[in-house]
Amino acid sequence: MNKKKIPSAGPSITELEIELVNDAMKLGWYDNRNMHIDQFVDEFSSIIKKKYILPVNSCTAAIHLSLLVLDVSRGDEIIVPDITWVASASPILYCGAKPVFCDIDKKNWCIDPRSFEDSITKKTKAVIVVDLYGNMPDYSSIKSIAKKHNIVIIEDAAESLGAFLNEKPAGHFGDISVFSFNATKIAIAGQGGVFATDDENLYQKAKNLHHHGMAKYTDKTTFWSLELGFNYQWTNIQAALALAQIRRLDELVRQRRQIFKWYYNRLKDVPGIQLNSEEKNVRNTYWVVSAIISKNYDLKKENFINLFSKKNIDSRPFFYPVSSMPTFEKFVNKKTIKKKNPISYDISPYGISFPSAANLNEDQVNYVCDIFIKFFDLKN
């Protein structure tokens, strides 16, 4: 047995991160309290090709702000893929709106354009498109559908920073795009997020809301709140860590792509499994290496998680359909949701996410694959 537990996720930290965080600790106060935030904003804008960047304390907050600046409220419907982390959908409820869950594409695991269009009603105000597991969906079709129906696209690029579609970066495709710097992501800050847009009006509305609805500071308006807002600010120390990470973004993506290559080379000949896909016009970050197991094996993701745990391997289940969770069940027809989103419900039970931490080495990947393949051999 592997003596040291193999982690499912984790960052790559170098002297650059330590240096910039130390600078923030030593220098980032008083008149310099935003020094790293300002640098981050400028450099991040260049990376994702969006004019206006608002750092916030989480991607969940960024999604919430996105819905608020679009005046989403009770009676509105927001379409979201059924397979995603729950935070993609929860802010819809914060606004009193209704989530409408659509299906995913069987190959790239991102939102299926046909299911998206089939889910549109007169009440649909926006769609949250998730770049799942570092992959990219068919934005050409999605944007065409959204334009035809006058629907705003919120691109949830939390898992795909560093990915490309047709040589354009993830985060470039939404009317509003959001990112995460959670400790599990490719570029991390412990916690944090970004709201990004090319629309100055939406940006200004989000900026006002993210700090208690505060008026711009003047002698007469200090501590003056113009509207109900939120405490969604980011700290300069977190920004310093994120700044170092985005300066290493190409390196961090190469690490994940190398990890995927190790898994792919070991598992490509195992019958009945589907690994993360990559279309010719896509650069997938492979944020988390995952596999869908053929139903013929009669092995569900919990079987693999339990097996890996016994072998000192930390793994994750493929995301569960959000519509199946207690919080969201009341918004769906339980009798028809599986027929509406068949791919989501068909593949989720058989999906496993392998350890994909940035510091993983080839020997660890080989150990994980050895355990995985032996388990298959027992079932063949």
C-alpha cells in the first residue's frame, strides 16, 4: 500500500507565490492596500480578454452578482446544466428565481445546445454555461441560440482558466464570465473569484453591490450606502497569491495536461471507459481527470471511491445531477427529469474523478492506475 495518501486536488506553490504574499504582508497596507489587486486586475484582463475585472471573495459571489446586475428576481428562469458543482445553481435561488436544468453533451460533458434550446421559455432570462472539468462547450451554437432568444450568457469558467476554444480563452465567451480561485482550482488563492465583462454598466452595478452598495468615497458620502449590497470583497493578500499563480498559468496548465497524459497512456486500452475529451479546436486544461465507466461492469462511482480509500488514494465522484439534490427537487418534475436529461442521469452514477493534484508524479499515477485496472480485471 502507498504509505503517503495521494491527494485528489492541491496547488503548485513556488518561491514566486511566497515572495508576492510576503510583499503583500509587508507592503500592502495604507496607501498600498490594493497594490496586488490592481496588478491582478490588469494582468487577468489581458489573459481572458475582458475589459472589466472585479475580484470578489468567491465564484459563487460572482455568479450571484451576475444575476443581480441582470435584475433576476422571482418569476424569472435561469437555465443551468444538470451536471455541475451545486454553486453554479445555488445563486439562482438567492435571487428567488427558478433554476431550469438542461442536459449535457455525452462527449465533452458540458451543456448540450439542443437541450439548452429545448429548455427555453418566455420566462428565461439567462443561461449559466459551465466549462466543466476544464473542457469547453459548443459556444458557436450556444451563442446563436442565446442571441435568437435574447438570453444573456453567464460563462462559469471556474474550472477552465487556461483553456481555449478556437484560440480564444475560457472566460471570453460570456456576456458575463466568472472564475474561481478556490484551493482546488488550477490557479488558487485559497479562496476567491472574479466577475468579468465587457459591459461597463454591468461592471459598475456589480462593483457597487460587492461592497455594501457603498457610494464612491467623498467627504460627504463616507460610509454611505446607496442600496442593499454585500460583503464580497477580496483581500490584497489573496490577490498577491493569485497574481503569482496567473503569471505561471501556462506552466500550471502544462502540469495538468501532463498528468492527464500519464493517465491516458495507462488507461487508453482499458475497454469500457471514457476519459475527458478534447476536440481539435479545444485546449482542455484537464483540471480533473475523470472517467465514465461502462454500465456493463455494474460498478458505480462509490465502489471506486471506497476501493481507492482503502488503498490510501483520495478520489472524487463525478458530479451528481443538481436536480436530484433535496434543495432543488421542488423545481423539477421527478417523474420526467431523467427523461429530460438522460445523459446526466445515465453517466453520473458511473463517473469517477482520479487524483489530479498539481504535485502528482508519474509513479503516483501509475499506482492509481494499477489499483483501478486490477479492480477491472476482477470484474471481467
